[in-house]
Amino acid sequence: MLSNLSVRHLAVVDDIELSFNQGMTSLTGETGAGKSILVDALGLVLGDRADSNMVRHGCERAEIEASFNIDANDSLRAWLVEQELDDDDQCHLRRTISRDGRSQAYINGRKVPLTLLRAVSERTIDIHGQHAHQSLIRSETQRELLDTVAKTKPLLLAQLHQAYQTWQQLQTELNSLQQHALDQTARLELLRYQQSELEPLDLSEQNIKQLIEDQQQLAHASQLINAVESGLDQLYQQEAGCAYDLVSSVLARIEKLRDIEPKFNTIIESLNSAIVHLDDSGNELRHYLEHSDLDPTRLDAVESQLSILHNLARKHHIEIEDLPVHYQKLCDELDQLSNLDTRTIELEQAVSNQRNICIALCEQLSKQRQQAAQPLSEQITQTIQKLAISGGRVEFKVTPLAHDRFTETGADSIQLLVSTNPGQAAGELAKVASGGELARISLAIQVVTAGTRSVPTLVFDEVDVGIGGSVAEIIGQHLRKLGSTQQVICITHLPQVAAQAHQQIQVTKKQHNGSTYIELTSLDNTQRIEEIARMLGGVMLTDKTREHAKEMLEQAQN
């Protein structure tokens, strides 16, 4: 429940602080005293949009703080822990609004985005403004009202919303496949042609590399063979003056003199080594000639293959070395497109399955709505008949729609039908009810359905406008009864309603040194008699008016 609200420098508010008790609290005061600004402040600290014009004249910043007792609010406590905003089982909100338009929000001293303030609001307070009845003529409002009572929101509607989103995503993907079917067919034909063109060729990296090397070697085959033959001849084969004979001759002469000159031993070793290397080189040259594939006539075949590959590479705007990777990509894409029909069938089945899930949820939703509609209609009917619509009747009509017309909120047409006179057929709320009747019906609905809401605090901002007399007393009794299970804060001009409150706070507008501000007073019993007498009799109060006020308070407390 809301325990404290402090407001500084907001509109006509200079610096005020309010403490709220359990039960029903009424805020009263003259018209224009500033009662509703307190509801505005509460809305701001719970995440409503702010306007820099709301900052009090002459001040740089407005500040609103609210504290909540969360001892019995398990939902809010768990949420604070989940968001890592828990602090010794307290929930303290703070909102600042600067004149330059900046706004800051805090929960338990930690800076947070406004969305988190709104999340706290959903778990703490339900505010009904003085024009709430105007939204009741909207079909969306009527549906949400019935869903609240039918308790479909926490589970069924959330499941349907998720299932509906999934169904739409699958349907969008299927539509995309079907819309591009012609383009994909043309692409498939192109890929098949390109694959048939490349498939007969050996496009392995190793083959392409070998072809390039072979082409380079074959293009210089004559030079290579001439060089090898000439080298072999000079090293071994010419009759006079070959390198091997010359080195061998030098070695023979030196070896004969090694006993005379010991220093020749090193030279002899070097010459022996040279002869060994000459042998090795000669053998390698002979092997090259015997086993090389340097057939000049084969050059044409290699160059023909390379020409084909170069032409294909240019056609696909790539280098010849990239052909293997490119061919694999073509094959992969062709495989994917070849499986297009299979994917389409899979998607069609998935769409159908998801649609059936949505329809099943819609049927459950419709069943719960229909089960809740009749009892709710009867309760509201009983209440409006006590609110000066004696022959009135309310009916929630739930009409299931065709299965192909479901949305994320179900497959029902929900209408709030009303008859305000005996014997009159029920019709659409907007066409049947007058402005005053609409306000009373709205108030009856709020009173009847308040107990179905999980939030601990209900705020009613002058929702009793246009109601008076015994009807106002009945409204006050209903609100007081609600106060036994939930905290009720009611801004009212009606003494019959104010008298039913457990706590009454008077709002007064005052002026000082040319500045306007509001003052709050938590009234004791004597002060409540004076305030309710004022609400009954206006400016000139009489003893009879005070007696009437005292009697109203005494009756309310019994």
C-alpha cells in the first residue's frame, strides 16, 4: 500500500507531504483547491509523461517521492529482487523534473528508466480518473474489463499473444517464399546451367595448380632440355676437357706428392668431395632427362585446358584460383533452392500447427469469458439499480467469431449492452446511456470489479461527478467496503462519500506574498464535522448543518 507521498515545486504545490493509512482515505476541498494535482503527482512518480511547464514558477526542478509498504505485496517484492532493486523490504520511488525538460527516475536510490517506474505502478496502484467513464464506450475497454474479471490476462492472453506472434512470423516467411517463387525458379535454372558447365571439369585446387606449373614448364621445354644435355656433356660426356676428367687428373697428380707435401692432404679432401658432387649432379641430370615429361607436343593440351578455365573464371568475374570455392558455393545454393519445395511444405505445416494452437487458446479464452460474463453482468446490474437506474440492466455479450478471424486478443466480439428503462431492449452503451447514466454505470463497474484487481491501492479521482443524494451515500458505502480489503484513496466533492472514509485530508489553496500554494490538513473528528458541513451547506454553516454532518460521520462509522 501507499504509505507516503511528498511533492515539492510542482505546479501550485510548494512543499507538502502526505501519510496514508489503510482503509479508505478521502481528499476534500473547494473546487480548484488543487486536489487533483496530487493524483497527477502520483502518476508522475509512477512513470507518467512529464512536462517542464509543471515545474512551479521560480523553481528549477520539481520532485515527487512515494513510499510503499510491501509487507503483503509478494509480487512487488519478488520483482524488486529480480531487478536487483530490493533494499530491506522497502520500495521508495523518486522522480525529478527539471525546467529544461530533463527527467530522472529512482527506485530505492538507484537511477532507473521510466519503464521500471511503470512496472512498479502495475503492481501497486490502479488510478481511475474523473473521465474514466468516457473510455467505457470503446470495445477494447469493454474487452479488457471482462478479461480482468475472467482472469485471462496472467496466463491465457499472454500465451495467445506469444502464439499469435509466432504464427505471424511463420506466415510472413511462407508468404515471402511464395511471393519470390518465380525469381527463385529463374535462379534455379541459372544455377543448374552453371553447374552443368563446371561439373565435367576437374576443379580441384591441386589440379589447377599442377596445370599452371605444367604450362610454365612446357612453354620452356626446349630451353630446359638443352640446358640439361649441355650441362651433362660438359660435366661428363665430352671426349676432352670435361669437368670430371679435369678434376680427376688434378687429384691424381696431387696425390703422388702428398708424402712430400703434407699440406696437400686438405686439397686432396676437397677434390675428392668435388668428384662426389660431380657424380651426384651428373646422376640427377641423367634422371631428369630419362624421367621428365617435357613433351613439347603436350603443351597444346595443357594450354587448351587452362584456356577453358580462364574463360569460365572471367565469365564468373573471379580469378582462376577461386574456381574451386566458387563451384562449391554454386552447388550449395543449388542444393538449398532444390529443397525450396520441401521448405515450403514444412512452413505450411508449421503455419497450420501454430494456427491450431492459436485457435485452441482462443476457444479456452472464449469459454472463460462466457463463464465470467453472466455473473459480472448480474453484479453490475444490481449495483446500477441502486444508483438511481432502477430499471437498468447490463449485459456482457460474448460472440465467438469465425476461426479465421482470430487476433492476439482472441476470436470474440465483446459488447457491453445496456438497458436503462424497464422493458427497453438492451443496446450499445454509447447509444443508450446518457452522460450521467454512463458515469454511474462506469462507477458501478469500477466498484464491482475493484476486488478482482491484484493491486493493493485504488485511487478514484472525482469519479462521482454528477451523482448526489442517496446514490452518493451508496457509492460511499461501496468504497468504504472496498477499503476493508484494499487501500482506497478518493478525491470527492460529495459529503456522503467523504463521510464514509476512515481518514480525511483537506486540501486548501492559499496565497502569500503574491504566491499561490496548497496546504494539506489531516482532519480529526471535530475538523471532519466542519469540513463535511461545509460540503453540505456551503459558506454559511449552521448548527443544523453541523448536526447533519456529525450524524453522517456517526452512521458511517457504525
